[in-house]
Amino acid sequence: MVLNFHSRLVVLAALFLLGAWESLSAAPTLEETSFILRHERWMSLHGRSYKNETEKSKRFTIFKENVKFIEKFNKVSGRSFKLGTNKFTDLTKEEFRATLLNEEKSTPYPKTSKPTSFVNESLAEVPESLDWREQGAVTNISVQGKCDSAWAFAVVAAVEGITKIKTGQLISLSEQQLIDCDFNNGGCSGGNRTEAFQFIKDSGGLMAESDYPYEGVEASCNTQTLSNPAATITGYQEVEATESALLAAVTNQPVSVGIDLGQLGLFQHYATGIFDGDCGSGYRHDMTIIGYGTSDEYGIDYWLVKNSWGISWGESGYMKMARGINAQGVCNLNTRASYPIA
């Protein structure tokens, strides 16, 4: 069939309108466009780039779902803490867990000291609030990267604290030394803090960060650098698993703690406020308590905790965790505390 000129115009017009309709139906919605722009700004802020468009599309979808979760929680939860975006916002819970947390072992690491309690000291003399940063006993927030080395950072922060208290010098010490040289622990596969304290005592001390810098991967122990440690300890002590004992310990020095995690969404996206969320179990993480206080806004007692996930997470790398919630503490924080003896 031969179409006349008029018929061909009708067909062309219909094809044009069909194409235009398909183009409009494929165009992103206003909400989608907003998320695209937010993702681009987030990528710029955190220096993120992806290897190809497929990976970028995948990460965008994860980012969008996480942002929706964050905004819904902040709108309806009524809790004493808020969530927010950070450098982990394009990771799933499973990816976040695999990158940063240590799976709880069925066979626990051996304990090499007996827990003690400071309760016999006068708790009446304990100050209402304390921040060891104000005493110059806390170094800057670090970034452990894709190495499960939180155990090393928690230990080193405690040693840095007691070294400052005893000597007057705040020295950034080497986590990499523990990762490379402490063979009783697992390097980037996780470790036990009390074993690390024992290693520091037995090996003669810790090197300065400047002499044995952090790489975030396991390497051979650089024994040539170990002859001149920047800090030493004479041992360590586990804290009795009570909040009063932990409080008394923290009034003397920064204290390393282990926590249980399983429900990761809240912890992954924590931004500010006093965390009293559901932690779950099955995985471990280690941090350092550097003080405590009471919130003026919520009237809730809290621990001030130093983490090793960089300054984009939490309150510039720090976190407040509720005190007085239960005997075990939030995330079982009261049950696994220890500190070095200088």
C-alpha cells in the first residue's frame, strides 16, 4: 500500500508523539532527581568514585534506601539520638558488617587477668562529668579503613591516655605494630584487647605512630623499628562487669571496651545524641571510653566514646552511649572493659 503525503504525515506525527511519551515516561521523577543530586553531593563530599556506571547505579540505589531509612527514623522514632549520612551510606548492612566488624568467635580468647573493681574507691568523689580530651589525653580520630583493627585502636587509645596522665606527654602510638607483630591476635581479621595489652607489656612497649605508621593491611613485623618504644606499660586489668566499677575506672584513665552488635542499621548511621538503640549480637566491635556526662536536653546519663571510623561518622568520630540502661549496659558495654597499667 502506497501512502499519500497526508497519510505519511499522520504516521510520522504518531511516531513522534509515541517517542515523546516514552521519553517522558522514562524521565526521572522529582524525587528521583533530588536523590540523584544528593548522591552526587555526597560523592563529592566523601571523595567517592565508582569504576563504572553499573556500580554507580547499584550504589545509588543503596544510598537512596539508606537515606529513606534515616529520614523515617528521625521523623517517627522520638529517640534520644539521630541518624545521618556518612561515608558508609552507600553500603548495605552486610557490606558494612563484613568491612568493619569482627564475627563473635565460638571459642573465646583466653583471659589472662582476673577482673577487679574500683568500687572500694570513694565514688562520692567522682565528678559529675569528665572528658579526657579536656585533659589532653586523647589523640585525633583515626580511620581504620577496611581492616578489622578496631581492637588495636581501642587498646592504643587507652595506652596513649595513661601515658599522657603519667608522663605529661601525649604521643600518637602505633596500631600497625599490633597488627603486624602481635601473633596472638588476628591482625585485620580481629583481635582481643587483653591479649594486645599483654603483648605490649611482653614486647617492651609501643612505637610512635610516626615511626611505625598505619597502613590498614597486615604486613611482616618490622622488628628493626622496635628497639626504641615511645610508651610502655607494666600490665593491664579487666574491670568488674558493673557500671559502677566501669565509672570508677574511667575517672582514672581512658578505658577500652568491647561491644556486641548485630542490628547494624542504627549504629551504621548514628550521627548525634545519646545512643540507646538495639544492638543485637553475633559481631564485636571495640572502642575507648574517654569520659561521661549527662545530657541537658534529654536528662540521660551517657558514656563518651572514641571510635576509629573517621570524623564523618557520629559526632566528629565520637559517640555518646547511654548509661544506667541495664546491668550489662548498651550493647553489653559494661561487660568487657579493660585498661593498661603504666
